[in-house]
Amino acid sequence: MANHLDLEEQEQLDQLKHFWKQYGNPITWGLIVVLAAFTGWNVYQYWQRNQASQASAMYDEVERVLRANDPQKVDRAFGDMKDKFGSTAYAQQAGLLVAKSYYEAGKIDQAKAALSWVAEKSSDEGYQAIARLRLAAVLLESKAFDEALKQLSGTFPADFQALVADRKGDIFQLKGDKAQALAEYNKAYKGMDERTEYRRLVEIKLNALGVDPRESGKGGAAGATPSASVSAAPTTSAEGKK
């Protein structure tokens, strides 16, 4: 009986050796790949958390120097933010804040550069859209109409379509193209929720061009985009002077 068991165990051992000889290397390498991927994921998660923490601290520093109204420190802090944490949302938020500060200080070129950086580098469509709308407003004030329209070309998130149309209407109106201005203002009016205060501003622009959208029936609430509200509108001083 013992000999029979010994033979059976030896046979199983031989089968195991044969199996390991045939499949051992693939199994080992498979385990190495899985463990490496797991380790790499953990390291990446740690790096992401560390980057976010440092970027948050740097953003706080940008806000602090902006409040202190120290232009040189603003330049340095924002430069560090772009160099070290340019891919983070904190850097893009800082870019919008710094651009507003530059604009209010009369540093138009720096404001345009900061907004251009956010528009080009941001991975967030919302930040990109805000930066492009604000940049278009600054260019509009400089009467760089073609450049402003270029910023408003291409794809925008649905929530921003009405605001883009409104900005285009401003540009065409200043260019003296009344027909195009009316078309864009009508598009903006129809794209905004009727409860939105910004929609009233667009209505005033249409009235100034001799059109009452409520009487013409062109601006019904049907098909309105509720999220394209004034809360999404750019907030630079340039926009308040339309």
C-alpha cells in the first residue's frame, strides 16, 4: 500500500515538475507584471495626491500675493505654478485669477498671455471655454475683431454656446455687420433660460438694433439651455463694458 502511494505521489510530483517547466516562466512573468502594475498604480496615486497638495499650497500663495498687490511676486508665483504644476486644475484657476489681476492693472499683454496659456494648456473644457471667452473680450476692446472671432471658433461645451453667440454678436455689432450681430444675438437669446438675468441683457442688445425677440417669437423658452446662465459668463472688467 505504501509503495502504491509513493508511486502515486511521485507521479503527481513529476506532473507538477513538467507543468512548471512548461508554464513556469509565463506564470512568473505574469505575476511580476501584475505586481509591478499594482505597485506602479499605488505610486502614481501617491504622486497625484502629493502634486495636488503642493499645487493647492502654491495656489494659496498666488492668492496671497494677489491680495498683497505685489506685481513682481505675482509674476514669480504664477511662473512657478506653471512650471511645477501646469497640468493641475489649480494652475488653470490661478491663470484666470492672474489674468483678471493683470487686466485690472492695465497689463493687457500679460492678461492675454495668461488667458492664452489657460486656453491652450487646460485639460478641462470649462476652463478652456472661460479663458477663450475672456480673451475674446479683451481682444474686442482692442478692436482686434478677427482675433477675437478666432478665439470663439471651434468647439465649445453646450453650456457655453449661448455665451459664445452673445460675444460674437458684440464683435459683429462693433464691426458694423448688423445682420450677423442680430443672428448671433437671437441665437444667444434662444439658448438662454428665460429666468436668466443675462438673457435680459441680450434682449436689450436686440432692442437697440430694432428687434423685440418676445414679439417676434424668436426667443421662446423651448430648447433653452438652463446651464448657459450668467453664472458661467466671464467676469473680467472687459465684459462689463460691452
